[in-house]
Amino acid sequence: MNWKRNLLPVITFAKIAIRRTFRDRLALFFVFLFPLIFLFIFGGIFGKNSAASFSVAVINQSHSTFSKQFVGQLGSNKIFKIDDASNTMAKANEKMNRGQLDAAIVLPPGFGDIQGKYPSGRAQVYYSQNNATAGQSLASVLDGVFKGINATLTQTPAPFSVTATQTNDKGLTAFDYTFSGLLGFSIIGLGIFGPVNVFPELKKQGILRRLHTTPLRVWQYFLANMVSQSAVGLCSIAIMFAVAIAVFHLKVSGNIFELIVYIVLGIITIFGIGLAIGGWAANERQAAPLSNIVTFPMIFLSGTFFPRFLMPEWLQKVSAFLPLTPVIDGIRLIATEGKNLTDLGPQLGLMGAWIVIIYFTAFRVFRWE
Amino acid sequence: MAEKLLVVKDLKKRYDDFEAVKGISFEVERGEIFGILGPNGAGKTTTLEMIETIKSIDGGSIMLDGLDVTKETQKVKYIIGVQPQSPAFMDKVKLTEQLEQLASAYGERVNAKKLLKEVGLEDKGGDYVESLSGGQKQRFSIVASLVHNPKVFFMDEPTTGLDPQARRNLWDLISDIKKKGVTVVMTTHYMEEAELLCDRVAIMDNGEIIALDTPKNLVKQLLDKGFKPTRKVEQANLEDVFIDLTGKDLRD
């Protein structure tokens, strides 16, 4: 059987490469622990409830019952995050100037004292110049709160009103975006930085040269590497999913099988870049700068650490065509938005085009020594 | 089947302005040990690499067992075994795995334990190459280069950097390989090694072969020219003393 004989080296090389990864502590750190560290850092930043909230200081200078109740009400409102430490204007000012607080709400002496029939008063909102938007929206939020209180006190029905209702519970949180970006980042680490370091070393030691004297074909060697990298990468990504679900309450709604297929395609795409650079470079000095030039734009523009929709429109249009962009978008679309592979025509098409370009280049530039 | 195993004709190699191999021709018989000697930079390794199919040929031809090395490269690779100058093995891969991996490159499966036993490494199958001594590495490298039973075996300076015991052990191994009918082509810096092992030697300098004959004939030709050694040849030398004192047993 000729095809069996052709695949024997692919399977044998892949098997041994996988075993070797699990024996190498440094490799284990970079493949498994390193992405998890990023997951915890970014999960800590973006994993919180993403409802718009204001960090405020509440300075209550009044002694009325109403003012005490009012402060308690603010504290239980999710929109406000009250910094208890800033209980004087001086402390609040200091934090506002550093951008740690959005505004300070001051309830002046006598706020909430009964005047005539109802308790009344005028709360003041202070904000620094560079936080004008937050300060003004906070003022209007408070205005709304007071209108509500006024309405309950005076019992007059308001002719116009607004009710806000949640549309669905599947809206994307900041963490959902961050997570698929982090997967993209770990695929870059595994697929580009891995081979870019390994191949020049294999050349330096003459290991590829030895293989070159055997009948081993370049495609067999490439395929073996693709298989082992995909297997190791899938393990690493599975662990990231497990941690994200357990610790950061990631909601995975897509089909797992389709997700695996898509992730493997993503790994193959990105690994091709590492293979092309590492396979071409004669030594580390050639490999390192080229891999940085190729990798850094993708890290910053493909949505690894912050979503692409935050970029100016022209930049979004350009960065849509980077090889990593369809990888990250597709993973997010399947995993958190529950899309199917059949919905991902544009992403699959773009990835397919990149696979052809990247592997064509990799085969052309590969050198055994 | 071609009569001669290896026929090299007018072989040339240039690196930019430097002519590394200047049109050399030689033939290697089946079953012999053929040595290529010469100072550093003489073109020995380049010549070997062109025959091993890993360097392109700029001029001339190489026929190996009736196969043209430039045209039938893939077929040639199945019948050659190559031992590189440095051991060149990946770390954190067991010896048995290394052998399985190399054999798979030829589309073959091997009994790794049996192969290791042939070079006295049967206890080391589960170890990594990095834990072997220099001599053990060299012996392992040989068995790894022979996993596919090649017709011809190329060795580039196999004993450089080994201690006298390990060198003697390697000489025995090379003789055993010859006994199995494998043709050996090797380069070396050690004249006593060439004299002891090689059936014929080619001496290279500046990219040319300046002499080619059996070691005995080459010595005879020199003596016929009226050569007198500068110092009296003793019946034994310091290495003999060393071996006598420390024994022939391998130290690894």
C-alpha cells in the first residue's frame, strides 16, 4: 500500500513530536500556562459585569433621614460603584484628577429636610474637565432618579415615560470578545513563535540536514508538524475554554464539533506562517525580526486584545483581511454566538485563501539547512 | 546492476568566487572502505555532500549503483546511509523513538531494541541522546544511519573528538559494517585510521585529488622516491602505551 507507506513518516513524526512537547517543561509553560496567565489577566479586567457603571464618591453633608436612605439606594443601584474611601471632597478631587473616579455626588447640608410638604434639596455633581461626558451623563441619570422620587412623592402621573427592557440574554459581553481574541493570541504563540524558534535550532544542530539525506518529503514533514501542532494546540485551547467557562462564566452556545474543526483550520493557517518563516530562515537572526514584523500587526489589529469594532472604520476594513482576523471572528461566532460553519462563508473563504498563499510560500522557501 | 558502486566524473562545485571542487573523478568498488583524506578546506565534505544528494552539483556527474544522483535523487536516498559530522539528534526523544522515526522516513518499521543491541546500547533504549557519552552517541549515530540497510554508508570524520578507546571501538564497528557487504566512504584527518581501515584512499587538496591508491602503495611510492623519515620509527608509540595502560575497554 503506497499511501500507507507515505503516511507512516507523517504519523510517526507527529506522534513523537507530541510526546516530546509533553516532556519539555519550557514548551509546556509556553503552550499551556502562558495563555492561561493572559486569560486570568484579561478575564480579570473584562470579566466583570459589563453594564455601564460610574465610579463615584458620595459625600453626604446632610443629617436628614432622607439623605441617608438616598445614599443607601445609590449603593444598591448597579449603575453606581461607590468608593467608600472618598468621604471628603479633597479625597474625591484627588482621585478624580487621577481618573480613578468619574464624579463626586455631594449632598449639601440640609439635603432632604422637610420643606413644606415634602423633603427637598439639590444634589451637586462634580466632575473634572477630562471626564465631562461621564459627569454629564451621571447628572442626567441622577435627574432621572429624582424625577422618579418626585413622582412617587407628588403622586401625579407623568404624561411621558420610558421603559427599558432587555432584548435577549445572549448579548456579547466584553469577555466574550476578549476570550476569542486570547485564543487568537495563543494560536499565534503556538503557531508562529514556536516554529520560528524551533526550526533555526534544528538547522543549527544539523537535524534537518540528516533528514534531508533520507527520502522524507517536505510535504510529509510539513503535514507531520501540522498534525502535532494542531493536537497540542487543541489541548491548550480546550484548557482555556474549561477555565473560561468555570471561572469567567463564558457561555458556549455553538456546536463543539464545528468549533474543533474551525479551530484546527485556524491553527493550520497561522502555523503555516511560522513554518514559512522558520523553514526559510537559516538562523535565529533572520527568523526573529521577520516574525515580529508579521506578528505584531496581527496581534494589535486582528482583535486579540481589544475588539476590532473600536477601531476607525478604514482600519477595520484593512484589518479584516489579516490572516488572524477570520480565525478570531469565526471562533467567536461559533463559540459564543452559536453560528454554524455554513454561516461562516466569508471567514472560511478568507482563511482558505490564506492557507493556499501561506503554504505555497512555505513550500517554496523551505530550506533543510 | 552497475559494476562499480560509485562513479564520479569531472565533479565541480563553486561557492561564489571560490571553486571548492575542481573537476574530480574517482570510482568506488562494491564492498570496499574508501577514504577521502585531506587538510581542512580541501573539499572533502563538499564532495561527500554532493554524493549524498544534499548539495547541488555544478558540473560533472555522479552515478551511484547505476542511478544518476541529480536525476534520480529520491531513489538514491533509499540506498545511502549518511552519518553527519555532529550527531544531530533532537533532545527529549528516546533512542528507540529516534530509530523508529528515522526508519519511518524510509517507509519502514524497525526492531529498535535489536538494532541497539548490535552497538551495545541495549540498556539505553529508553534514554535520550543527550545523556549518552561521546562514544555512545557516535555508535548510536551509526546505527541510526543504517536503519534502512543502505548499500553505501558515508561517514564524515567519524572519530574526531573521541578518546582512544572509543576510536578503537568505532574502528571495529566500521569493519563489521564492511563485513555485512556495505560499502563505506569516509573522510578522516587521522592517517593511522585510514591506513588501518581503508582499502583505498584519495588524498584531496585545494579541490583536487592529488593521489589515489591503496595506503600500502602510496607509502611504497613515497619510499621509492627516496623518502627518509625525519625521526626513527619506534616499534610502538605513545598511543600504544596509553592503550596498554588503560585497557581496550570502552569507558562509557
